Amino acid sequence: MWIQTFTPAQVLEIHQRFHRHSALDVNMEALKFICEQVNHNSRCFESNLLPADAIQVAAEYASQLQRQRWLECSTQQAETALIVAVTYLRLSGYIVDCHNPRVFHLMKRGKVNRQPFEMALYWSFTRQELPLSIDYAGSFNRPRLPYTQMGLDNYQGTARLRACVDEVFNLCCFNQDASVWNNHYAEVEAEQRHLAKILPAQVKYGVA
């Protein structure tokens, strides 16, 4: 079964629609490679003979768009990566709550390994509380999402894509007040101080 994915032009459209006048120029060759990689991986992830579901594809977009060099600004890369992932899910019929800065935080921490962010997306979709960190160990078992199509293959596709990006932005963490982000940063710093205290003890006693 074929999984529909974004074309490089559609990812570029998302990037430019989200960042507007501040959008930096894109290396289209690099972006083309990323889109081809995601499209290839979506047909069969790892040892699973089934095509990827929408959350796996969205997490793969986030991972690839952060790892590869297709922009000169890592901040814009990360921001676009989240918008692309959530827009893909929304167009596939899955509304993911991304107003919490923890979603963006977990995506950046899962740059190399997409599974933690995949978990975060699934928990957001099912309205479960998000932790500040996700330690990935072993397989992550969750129900597969039913197969859907994005429906961008008609003359209204670009308009629908732009409208979806606007909807995602209006409901995402990038549109939150500074106080929300300040509270998030305070939580992250508190967690880091906590880990700094317990990790030496875990190493000392052979727990870590």
C-alpha cells in the first residue's frame, strides 16, 4: 500500500508559509534528498513489513529535516520540522495537540532517533500528558493508525496546504505567550538539575 508523502515543493511551501518574510533560502537539492528518503522509508520501516502509519512518517520528517543541512539556520530548520510533521498529520486526518512547548522540546531531543518523538506525537494525539524526556529502550508498542490519504493532488491542493499550515501555527506552541515558554524553560532547568544530582549516584552504584 502506498503512503502519500510531501513533495519538495510542498515542504518549501510549508516553510515559506510559516516563516513568511523571514523565511531563509532553501537548498532544494538537499530538500529533494530528504523528501525522497522519507518517501522511501515510509514504505517499510525497519523490519516491519507494513508501510508506515501517519505518525511514523511525521516523526521521520521531523528527524530528517533536523539532521540534514538544507537551511543555514538550525532554528528555522527545527521550527519548520515541527510544522511539517504536524501539518502532515493534520492533512492525514489526525489532529495532534502541539500547543505545549514540550512537543517542540521532545522533537529536538529526538533528532537522531525518531522513536521518542513518535511516542510524543502519539501521546499528544491521544491527549496524554507529555513528559519532559522520553528514554527510548526496546520497541514502542502502540496501535497503528488507519491508513489515510492527504488529498493534495487536485487544483485546490496548495490552498488547502496553506490553510492547514495557518491552522497548525494558530494552535501550536510557537504562538504561545512568553510566560508559557518561561515556565517550560524553568521546568527543563529543574529537570536538568535533578538529573545532575542523581546520575553520579547511579553511576557510582551501577544503576546507570
